[in-house]
Amino acid sequence: MVSIEAHNQASLLRVAILALISIVAFGSRLFSVIRYESVIHEFDPWFNYRVTMNLVRDGFYEFWNWFDSTSWYPLGRAVGPTLYPGLMTTSAVIYNILHFFNLPVDIRNVCVFLAPVFSAFTAIATYKLTKEAEGPTAGLFAAAFIAVAPGYISRSVSGSYDNEAIAIFIMVFTFFLWLRAIRLGSALYGALTALSYFYMVASWGGYVFLINIIPLHVFALLLMGRYSNRLYVSYSTFYVLGTLLSMQIPFVGFVPTDTSEHMAALGTFGLVQLFGFAAFVKARVPEKEFQLLLKGAVAGLVCLGAVMFAFLSAKGIIAPWTGRLYSLWDTGYAKKHIPIIASVSEHQPTPWSSFFFDLNFLIWLFPVGVYFCFRKLEEPHVFMIIYSLFAVYFAGVMIRLMLTLTPVVCFTAGIAMSRIFEEYLDMRSENPDSRPEEDGTTSGAKDEDRSPRSQPNTSGILKKIPKLPRIGVIFNFLFFLILYQLHCTWVTSGSYSSPSVVLSSQTADGNTFIIDDFREAYYWLRKNTPEDAKVLSWWDYGYQLAGMANRTTLVDNNTWNNTHIATVGRVFASDEDSAYEILKKHDVDYVVVVFGGFIGYSGDDINKFLWMIRIAEGIYPEHVKESDFFNSNGQYAIGDQASQTMKRSVMHKLSYYRFNELFGGRGTDRVRNQPLPSYPIVLNNFEEAYTSAHWMVRIYKVKELDNLGRTFKQSAHFSHINAS
Amino acid sequence: MVDEPIRSISRYWKKNGQDDRLYFATIDAGTSSDIFEKLQLDNVPRLIAFPADIGQFKGSHKYPREINIVALKFDADAMAEQLSEELGVKLGTDVPFDYTKPLMYLGIVVVGGYVVYQLYQNLMRGGLIKSIAGVLSIVFILMMSSGYMWGKINQAPYIGASRGGEPSLFSPGNQIQFGIETQIVSALYALCAISVVGLTVHVPKIQNQERRTFMIFVWLIVLISTYSYLNVVFRIKIPSYPYRLLLP
């Protein structure tokens, strides 16, 4: 038998455990593929998928200069300079590598499985990072935690082909490289950090978080009087290279030089130079003169800085007090002034139950880990503390930033958990007296106190099983760990694995029932309308329409042009005739509304309608008024009690047109639990083109102009008279 | 609720208005119920604009019009805007600058800075600053992770009431929470965290084996019961949550 040394055994075990963790990380994200099929989820991923297909088909240069005239009709969108290309490039590279080795994998499958694969990488990066701070045990725990943490799974299930899918891995990996750079004081690792940061900038707008956390770490270390040459070398290398590299991304451009978000990094860079210079002088000048020099230099610099700041602000070259900075701290700002941000549910603040839902018992291990960080307070621990404080604040303000909090919770919880297991799993010496003292300062008085009395008094059961308390603790925490795994699987399976393109429900006999209305309707559009048809829908469905139906849309999830979105909102909120005018001006051929009243799908357009009205009112206050859509009792009713404006609005008409006929005039809306309008809804300017199987997607054709120049109301009236 | 915005609008008019074409008046139901009867007002507060029907500033229409201040959420700027539209004169708000808040902040910063400086000079050479920073950070983390910001942004009520009028501490449903929930939950988190710290830091330092065993079980019981209760509370939020510990 080949024997392996204990040291090698441990590293072999670690590799094996890490491999298993990676497999779990990959496996637990496959629910949706198994349950449905290998399909791209939700909204934004459809755009990324479409862009990736173009990239693979046409090559990088075409992609870079691609002007997409089929979105934001009639404005169009220059795609290359308005996106983060990291995700698409990554999957295109993977695709090309696979094809180089003659593995004919479809690009769709590359996109669908990209997020799970990168989650496995994240687990490994988390191991490396936590090991850098605390050691391999904590690293393994942290890796195991992040592998299944629902807060991260929510953005990285298979099919969720979005920037965050790879960005979290890159973020954790950049942090790892940074901590290693600062530990070694190595310019090489500093440069690697910069490269990894470049990848991050290319992938996700959240890079701003990274470029603020690292300088803050440096700043805190300087404040604590921990300046060192290692710090100087690693930060200077990282900042200079990282900033230059980040400016190569067209979407970022010169942003790193002139916005307030990047000023912390620049200021810290300047500060590090000053510290470096001071250290240089200090080594060459006697102590007394150095103190004098230091005081003079500080006073001079403060004055100079104040003058410069006043001058640049007055000139308008820098604008430190912009609304953007303001909105970060005053959380009511966006809600009041930017309805399109407030309308997105993931921009809402986070209730406590979401924290527990997404992190389970990690949420109370988190402060324990931070406590241990404070006890040690070495360079990586300072980093963890700063990261924790900022991430937890941002996660509290905005639910989607739970994603940036999850890694640090896993690191710190890993630290806490490793302390418990290292303490209690050590069964070698259950007798406390023979345990080696950790601190040698224990007084002699204590020694006398414990030994003679404690031994004979030990009660019966403890004598039989002296390790019982230890075993109890271990079992308790093992149980918590198992519970965590169960919780995570339950959350992932129940809440985070729905593709939202395809819905499922349970029939009365327990069978799963797939509702595939979206794809059905988009496919209908693809096959039955002219290729250059313009389709109007609310912006949520823009990317899906472009990706699945391949038709021109007016607005999509990019939301760069608020006026255009408000115009669409106004179409839905106005009466048929004024809507028709706007529709004709924009060459619209088809209008798509999503309606959930039949199957009880609550994310439908009538529920989003209030936001459409608000956004439209922001731009066209003279045409749309929110209060008009509430009836005299102040209710947002849809049936016979609805306000006149509501009944006349295009959205209401298109949603409920002929719907009540299904129920013989006595139906109810299953989402809002209100009776349907009992009168027949008359459409003059639209005709129903298609309604999907469960009435979820309704497509209407905008009628051509009447060839006698009448309004459709007149012509309908005319034919009505002629008929009778 | 509406007194302050109206006053600020009238102040604006007093300062910036060129003439006396506009008057602001308030009536109270207690003192002038006859006017209320005449105007058929049965609820307050209401804001009604009466255009002049004679004289040089005769309005384009005759009848008084009501401004729906509930829809404007009692916002002074929005009310001024509506009123100026209604009356055809430019109106704004004149809110006297509140010096107390910046002064208060300035005071806090100065005093706080001084205290920190003094502490640093006199006491901090040891680990005290570390401990203070540690305690503050952990309290901050506990507050944030139990939904403090949610309550602040959405102005949640502190406590709810059940049907029978008894106070209810936890609002059912994942989307709403009361102010007191933040406090209870953060206390539960803190209790769990403290028992873990007790188990890993405090217990190994106890020399007496019996007492150590006793403390291990004390901390374990505290931890398990707190965590069980946390799960119970969480099931109020999400009734379909399938896992539970000791408590039902």
C-alpha cells in the first residue's frame, strides 16, 4: 500500500472537496434545464443571446460596429459602444475553442450553461480568497457556502445568461488577486489584478463597486498607519494599469477620469504617492527636521487642494455635487424624480425576510465572521470589514445588490464556521488540563484553582462519554449545515429556477402543466408578419420580441431613452383615436399586450399600467394624469366601476377585448379578483390578430388608414347604418 | 398636514407677487360650520380656488375649483404648480431655510471629531478604538441585514394590529414589514451570533471542565432556541416554508 504523508493527504482531500463543491455548484443550477428545457431565461438574457449569435456569426469587428436599426425604432441603437462586451466575448471564445476541437456544441447551449460553469469557478475563487485571509478550512467552508447560496443562485441558474453570471466570479477573483498582490507587494500580481479588473469592467456596470472598495481598503490601511512599500507597489500598479485598461471599453471611455464614482480611486492614488514620498524623505532626513517638513507640507497641500477644488468646481470641470452622488445616499431621490428606476422591482429596498431567504443561517454567522476579522485585523481582514460594511448597506437599499453582498457573507461565515469546527473537532485531548495553553500568561493562581477540584466532581454521564459536549456542538452545527443545504435547494427549486419565458403550474391531479404562451405568440409573429413589421409593446418585452420574434421594436429593456418609453406609455394610456395618431407617426403595425386575467399571471400589463401612466405623465403631463385612472372611490378598478379614462384607454380595451365572451358575460379577472366589464368592448382602430392559448399574449393589428379619409369610428358607424 | 405647504405658498406670493390679486384664507370647521354647510364640505382638508368674477382680475371661468391635494400627496411644490395653473399667476413655495439641521450635523461632526481625537490621544493606544469600531460595525451590519433601510425608505408603521385589535409584531407577507420587526430580528441575529462567539471564544478559556461543559450546553440551548424561533418568525413571512427546528 502506498502511504501518503499527512500533509499531502490534506491537500489531496482539499482538491477533492473543492472538486465536489464545484460539481454541486454546477448541479444545483440545473433545475430549469431538467424541468423545462435548455432555454434562455427572462428578458435581458435574450438581448445578450441575440448579440452573441451575431458575434459568432459575423465576427468581432462587425459586432463592434453593429448599428441595430431594428430596436428603438425609428432611432436605432449603436450596439457596440452601448454594452459591456465581456459576456458575449467570453461565450464566443468558449464556442470557438469547442469548435476548434470539433465539439459541435450549439451556441445556445454555451450561453445556457455559462452561468453554472462560472459559478463553479466562483466557488474555487472564493476558496482562494478566504484562504488568503484565514486559511484552508475557512476557504472550504466559504466555497461550500457560496456554491449553493440562493443570493448568488438567483442570478446564475442555467439559462440566466446575464452579465452578473460571470461578473461575480471575476469580482471575487479580482479581490483574491488584490489581496495576494498586497501580501506579496508584487507588481506582477498588481498587474494581474488590473487585468482581472479590466475583464470586470468589460463585463458589468458593477465594476464601480470594485474600483471603490479597493481604494477604500488602501485608504483604511493608510489611516491605520500601515503604509508599506508592498502597499505602494501593488496599488500603484493596479490603479495605473487598471484605469488605462478600463478606458479601452467604448462604453466606459473617459468616465474613469471625470466622474465622482472614480474620484476615490484617484485621490487614494495621489495619497499613496504622498505617503511614498514621505517615507522616502523620512529615510534620509533627521527626525526633527522631518516633523517640521511634514507639517509644512501637509498645510501647504491642504491649501493647494482647496484652491484647486474651488477653481475646478467654479469652472465646471469637475462636478462633485451631482444628482447621481446625491441619489446614492438619499434613497428617496430616485423614487421621486426617476420613475423608471423606481418602477423596476429589483430596485426596491430589501425586507429582512429576503436576507434570510437568500442567505439562511449565514446571515447571523456574518457578524460573527466580522467579529473575528476585527480580532485579527490584518490586511485581508480590513478588506473584509470594509467590503462587509458597504455591501450590507447597498444590499439593504436595493434588493438586486444582494448579489454583491453574498460573497462577503460567505467569506465571513466561512471564517466563523471554521473557528467552531477547529475548536470542537479537535478530539485529541478531551482533558482540559493536558491541552496546551494558548496564551502563556495564565496566572499560577488559576492553575491551582482548577486541577484538584474539577476532576473528581465530574458527573456520571460525562465520565462515560467525556467528549459529549464536543460531539453535541459538532452535531448541532452539522445539522445547521444540512438545513442550509436543504433550504438552499428548496429556494432554488421553488423560486429561482423559473425561466419566466415558460411558466408551469400544477393541475388538480398534481401533473405539471407547461404554459408556453410567450414563445407561441412570438413564433406566430415571426411566421405571420412581414419581416419589417414594427411591433409596439411595453419595454419589458422588447428584448424577447427582438430575440424570439425577430421584429422591429420601439422600446426595449435598455431603457436609454425615457421619452420614447413615455411615448409608448402614452399610447397605452390614451383613447383609441389619439393613440392611433401616435402609432401611425411611428409606423407601428402590431401592438402586443400581455394579459394575465385568464390564468392569474400577476406580472401582466394591467398591473404594470400604473407605472406606464406615471412614466408617461413625467414627460406628457398635459395628456396623461394618473388620478384620472382611479375611479371616484379612489380604486384602481377594471370592471364596470372603472373610471371613464380607464375604460377608454387602449390598454384596457386591448386587454379585455372579447374576453368576457368566454364566460358568457359574467367572468372575473383572476389577477385582480374583480368582475369583468359587462358591456361589449368596441375596437375601431385595431383588429385582433392573434391571442395565445391562455390569453396571455394578445396581438393586435393597427388598421391601415381608411381609403376615404374617414376616422374608423365614422366608417364603422356608416357600415352599421348601411347594414341595418 | 396642509397648513405648512399653504403657508409657504402664501409667503411666496407675499414676497414675489406684484399686486394683491390673490388672498389665502383658511377656515376651520369648529369656528365656521355655516360656511362648511354652504360649500357642502364634509371632510377636510380641502383646497379650493375661487376665481374673481368681477373687477380687473376676472378669471376665465366663474366657478370655484377644487385642487385634489390628496392626489398631490400634500406636496407643497406640486400644490403651488396646480394653483398657478388654475389661477394663471406664477406661484412657488417659500420654505424658510432650516438652519437647525446643518448646524446639528456640524455640531455632531465637531463634537464627535473632538471626542475621537481626545480618545485617540489618551486612551486609544491600546485596542479600544478597535473595539469601538468593531462594535459599531457589527451593530450596523445587524441593523442593515434586518431590513432597517426598508423601514426607513418605505416609512413602515412601527407595529401592526390584528383583527381583534391586539398588537401584532410581524406583518404577514414577504413584501411588508413593521418597524418593530427590524428590532426583533436584529436581536435574534445578535443572540445567535453571541452564542457562536461564546462557544468559540469564551468557552475554551474556561479552565474548570464542569463549568465549561455547562457553558457549552447553555450556549447551545440559547443558539438552538433562538434559531428555532427565527424559523418560526420566518414562517409567518413565508407560510409555505417547510423547515423547522424545535418549535412548531
